[in-house]
Amino acid sequence: GRTLGILGGGQLAQMLALAALPLGVRCVVLEPDPQAPARLCAEHLQAPYTDPAGLERLAACDAVTLEFENVPVEALAALEGRVPVRPGGAVLARSRHRAREKEALRAAGVPTAPFVEVRGEDDLAGALEAVGGRGLLKTSELGYDGKGQRRVGSGAELRAAWAELGSVPGVLEGLVPFEREVSLAVARNAAGEVAFGPLVENVHRDGILRTSVWPAAVPAGTEAQARALAGAVAGAWGLEGLLTLEFFALPGGELLANEVAPRVHNSGHLTQDGGGVSQFGAQVRAVLGLGLTDWAPLHPTAMVNVVGTPGGREPDWAAVDALPGTRVHLYHKATRPGRKVGHVNLVAPDGDTLRDRLAQLEALIP
Ligand code: ATP
Ligand code: MG
Ligand code: MG
């Protein structure tokens, strides 16, 4: 059988490992956290990402992929040239740094929100006017789930936000008056063939993804536009493997790229239960060269994230189970406020039933 090495052992690695097994593939994860979700279903190398013995073990796999973008560059450097690393350092270098990412998106012909790179305090003067008077200051590195960003509407707020975020390099983005948010994943192999995931619609709450729905309620043509943009990024960045683009859909239908995740994405979790190939299966196939085909659910599908609440309130699990078409996915993580600890997928025979049951499901998950 084949083995797939994964840098990182969180829930994405856990779900990758679960999807790999029936494809005849076993996963090996390098992850220092002893409580990492993937420990339960993959060989767990509990060591730092730069651990020589751990990297040696990964180098002996058939391919290596990653489940988060902040793996140290030294780890990638130690592996590249010895084992296919997909995606590799060139994609990672762009996607782990917001300013570089936006520049690289634009260079690939993909529009983004207006932005100004803020390297130091001097760059704050005039920045807000340059992006339209209202915006979000985001750190260039390490932000996720809305952490590391502040909404600002005045010069004073911008200066306060800069200090609050630690006076570290970032970008000031103009506030986008989007109609909805959507995302789409693309896989590309060494031969340059591409395949696409479904166009998914996403709703965030407090900066954290709350629900995803497929199909997205977008005008005809939006999915083709998203595919063209994702394909352009995959080609221009020399992608081997899978990445996901988040988009803002403007009222006129135009898409602006928000950010790139060089991996499977929370919005793609609904592909686990929609009847088609899942994003996790797609990534395993793409990185091991098992043949590329588009993947999407076969039935209308949605997902609701389970996120720890300040009061520690649990979902009404019995009622969730009683709702037709639900599938619970738990990550075996300790619950903390704002932390994603699982998700519930929901599949329905038609769009109206899906919307109806999604509203019921949301009411059961605090
Ligand atoms: P994650 O990586 O978990 O998706 P993140 O911390 O990298 O999140 P972003 O994706 O940049 O954060 O932003 C989180 C959410 O905040 C977006 O999905 C969107 O709802 C809102 N948002 C971000 N940037 C803008 C913007 N320029 N205009 C309007 N809304 C925005
Ligand atoms: Mg992000
Ligand atoms: Mg995002």
C-alpha cells in the first residue's frame, strides 16, 4: 500500500487520513501536539515539524502534503527534492503571507479587494483613504478564523488597531460590500491537468465560518468565473496538489478573491456526505497522482460548524440525530470558546427541503 505524509495533525489531517484508507493509502502525520485530532486514525510522529527523524520518515512516504500553511519553511526545504511535496514551497510562500498572496493573485489576473501593504507605522497615513475610507486591517501572517484582524472606519481606529494587533506587518483592505461569499477548490497535477470542486456558499459569524451550502445561490456564470480564476491561480503558481479560493461575490456577480488556503478547506467539508467524491479524497488522489476528476456532491448539501461557546453550551445532539439527513463529525478536541470542535453535514433530496432543515439544524447548534 501507499503512504501519504502530512505536515500537521489537526482535524483536516484526521479527515484526510479517514478518506485515504479506503483508497488503499495510509497516512503518517508529523505533529508535536500529543492531543492532535489525527492521532487516532494515522501514524502519529509526535515531534516538532523540523524534527530530523520525523522528516526522514515523511521523506520515505510516496508523497507529502500539508494541512496548515504555517509549517516552517525549513521543514519543506528538508523534504523537497526527496519526496513530492504537494503543494510545495512556492505555493506556500505566497499563501502564508497576505500581502504576497494578494500581489500573486493580481499577477495571475485575479481581482482582489483594494489593499495597501502596511509594513510600519509610517504606512498608516493615507492608507484608509486609499482603500475607500472603511476597511479591515489584517496581519500578513498567522491569522485565521478572523483572529488578527480589526474593522476600521477612521484614522484613529486604524492606529489603535495597528497597536492592538501588535504593530506587525499587515494589509489594510477596503471593506467589500459583498452580496455573498463563495469558495471553490482546484486540484492540479504535475502534468498540468486540473479538476475543480463545487462552488460553495459560505456564511460567517464573528469572523468564523458558520454554514456552507451547495449549490450556491448565484447567477449562471458565477461558477464558470470561479473556475477560470482558480485555474489561473493553479497554473500561474505552478500548483501540484489542491488549493481553495475564498471569494466575495459582488451584487453585479463579479468575484473578488479574498484569500487562498493551500489545502482542503472548512467550506468543503460538506462534500463528505453529498454522495460524490469528497475534497479529502480529491486531495489524496491529486497528491498521489491517482487520476483527477471534478468532485461535487450529488445531492443538495449543507454544513454547520460546531464551535465552542463562551457559556460552554452543547448542541442538542439527540435532536440533531433525529433530523433526517444529518451526519455528525467530531474532531476529538477539547472545547474552548471560538474553537472549531466538529461539524454537522446535512443532505436533502431537494433545495427547498435543504433550506428548511438547515434552519432547523442551525437552531440546534449554539
Ligand atoms: P479563515 O482563514 O479562517 O477563513 P481569516 O482569519 O484568514 O479566516 P478572512 O478570510 O480574511 O480571515 O476574513 C474572515 C471573514 O471576514 C471573511 O470571510 C468575510 O466574511 C469578512 N471579511 C474579510 N475581509 C473582508 C473585506 N475586505 N470586506 C468585507 N468583509 C471581509
Ligand atoms: Mg485565512
Ligand atoms: Mg478566510
